[in-house]
Amino acid sequence: MKKAMCVMIQGTMSDAGKSVVAAGLCRVFRQDGYKVAPFKSQNMALNSYVTRDGKEMGRAQVMQAEAAMIEPDVRMNPILLKPSSDTGSQIIVLGEIRDEMSAVDYFRFKHKLFPEVKKAFDELAEENDIIVIEGAGSPAEINLREDDIANMGMAQMVDAPVLLVGDIDRGGVFAQLYGTAELMLPEEKARIEGLVINKFRGDPEILRPGLSMLEEKTGIPVLGVIPMLKVDLDDEDSLAPRLTKEAVDRPLDVCVVRVPRLSNFTDFSVLEEHPAIGVRYARRPEELKEPDLVVLPGTKNTMDDLVWLRESGMEAKILQAADRGTPVLGVCGGYQMLGEELYNPEHTEGDREYLHGLGLLPVTTTFTPEKTRTRVQGEVVSGPLAGAALDAYEIHMGETIVRGEDFCRLTDGSLDGCFSGNCYGTYLHGLFDTGALTEKLAIWLAECKGIDIDDLKPMDHRAYAQREYDKLADGVRAALDIEKIYEIMREYQRHGEE
């Protein structure tokens, strides 16, 4: 069996920058002429994507696949955990729902998934020259060492060298890196071939004494200091900085309601590529203010988040905005909440069997255990957004009956969503990715507001994303000892083939 070169990026904590560093290396290796694939054995996130064959995977590996200039494949993320409560998650294996489990039950069960994870990795290794593996959380979570599948357990399974990334922006990076290395078993620490300091602001020379001492104490070389790179990439999870943005400095103000179980908020980051549109997030009713568009986003639990919307006072604020004529858009779970009634007869979404919705759209939703996952193309057919071409995907539980105008017509002739007055609802994720709907939306909102944005033109999303990946690769290449990383990967490859 062919053994591709590989390297694993682990971090001292969540949001240390593993996903971005991995994406940067994917692009660097691709620029150098290699066929590269990303891999993350286990990902916990509510931002997911549907592949062309109708399978579900984490958005982080989709972003890394785009950086590597290849089609996303569920084998790149064989296990996706989608939290549905504080203690439980939906378990998705190779793109299909396997079960719903508590954290304790999953901890006991996960060793049974090792063969499927290893098979997915081996197949990708057969088809590619280099695999860039991303860890999860921190390898120093020693209470999870038994049957580890996300960090050192994965590195040992496929004999991968490890680069350990620390986040200096949060402070204490030397303690992060040293403490993580020292908590490893000797055979695990020996696998850490390089340390990387990420998100640095300032002159790297001031770090030199600390870097020398860190190398002396750990016996591991520092392979680079990556600056705080200003690149616009998809965010992986709820730690994303964009979710804390409370103000915009552009002509059009789009406010996304930050529901507790927010999912697929990457749908709206694309809007920010339009120079007239600013996107912010509101968790408290007073933060909603008076935007030009209110967005109710997707959620992993529509029923519970609808209750939160009601009890927090956010529902009242949204209804007041709609009464003033403010446009409202609901996507997936947000679309369901905008309807009149929600039925949950099989307790698919918790214990409540019925809730009335916000009543802004003439639709009724009934939840069933079956999940809809599909890629679609179509065109908006109603209201001021009519004519916008869509290339999107659906991931949702529940069936919705529409008693009003439809939002869009799909290429197979089926219909999606609803339009009524100043409100839209749709099940489609990625609906702004083509740029056509973004442009229509900007024109409509500007007309509603009575302003002129003719001199502010939208960007081509795909071209913009590719420029951002190249910018990321330039930053990573300049900061890291890429030749040393190649040397490390080749040494492990030779060792594995002996």
C-alpha cells in the first residue's frame, strides 16, 4: 500500500489556529505541485456541509479541501459530532447519522469506529501525495487519552509526525507549549517534531530569548512564528471572532440572531464580501437595534431555540422589527421558527410536542427522525429577490407545508421555502455563495433604506476565496520552516516503508 507523506497539526487548546494552519499547509503543498488532502478523524461542530453525493461533513475540512483545490469528501472528516444538548450529540459517521449519544456513551463507543477512521485515511493516502491531519481540542486532555482517536491516538495509528501550535494572542504561549509537551507520554512527546507559535503581533525578535529557552526545556525545535494573518476564511465553530461583532461600518446593517444552538453561520459570512453589507450578531434583545435585515439562522434544535427566543424577549423584538417593515430572513431552523406551527410528535427535537411559531410565514412544520441532505440548484421566484440563481444544499429534520408563495424553484421542478410580505424563509444553506442573491439583496435593502449603492459592487466569491487561500499560504510559507517540514514528512514516510 502506498504511504503518502503526512503531518498532523495539534493545538494547545481549541481555537489555537489548527484549522487555519492546516489549510495554509494544504495550499502551500498544492502550490508546490503535490496532490494534497485534509483529514480530521473527529470534528465537533454545528457548521456542516453536504457533498455532491449527499453526505454530511464539517465545514473546516471543506475549507481545507478548497485550499487544497480538491472536491470535499466525507472521508476527510469520518466522524462529525453535532451537539444537540449540553451533554449529547448526533453522531455522523462517513456522512450518515449513526446515532444520538450522551458524551459518556460516546466515550465508551468510539473505539468501535477506529476501523472506519483508519480505512478512510488509508484510502485518501492511496489517492494523494500528502495528507494534512488536524487534531481536535488539545492532546493534553489526559482524561481522554484512553481510546483517543482525535490527537496522539490518531498520530500513532497512522505514524504521523506532529506540529504543536500555541496561541500567543491569548497569552501564556510558552506555558501552553511546555505544559502540553510535558503532559505527553514519552512516546507521544517524541512524535512532536516541531513547535509553532501562532497569532503573533509585533516583532518576532523580542521572542528570541523565550524561543531558545522553550527549545532547551522541551528538546523540540520551534519551526516558526506565524503573525496574526488578516485572511477571511470560514469559521469552524462558536469561538469564531465574527460572532462577537456588535457594530458595522457599512451602509447596510444585517443582524443575525445568535441563537444558543447556532449552526451553519458560515451562510452569512459571504455577505460581508459585498462592500455595502455589514454583518453582526445579536444575543440579547437590546443588541438587535434597528437593522436593515433581521436573519434567523439555522439551529441544531429548533424547538429549544424557539423557546429561548420567546423567553429572552428576542421574539418580541423581531416581531416589532417586522411590523416596522424591516425585512426578515429565516434559514433552515430559522425558517421553521418563522412559521405558524411546529409539531414534534416523535420527540425528534426534545420533549415538547407542539409550539406556535412567530407567525410571519404561512407554513407549518412537522419534525420526523429522517434527515434531508441534498445538494440543489435553483432560482428565487418570488418578491424583490426573484431571479437570483442558487447553488446550495439542505441539511434539516422536518417537513414543512407551505400555504403561500414559494421562495425558489429547484432545477428538478420542486419548490422550496416561502415568501410573504417582507419575510422570506428557506431550507437552503450556502444560498449566498453564487453572489447572485447577495447582489439582489443589497439592491433591495438599499431601496428600502432609500440609499444609493451603485458604486459599491459585489466581489466574485470563489475568486475572492482563492485569493484569501493564496494570502494564507504566503503568510504560512514565510513564517514556517517549510523545508524542515518536508524533511520531517519524508523521514516518517521512509520509516513507514521499511
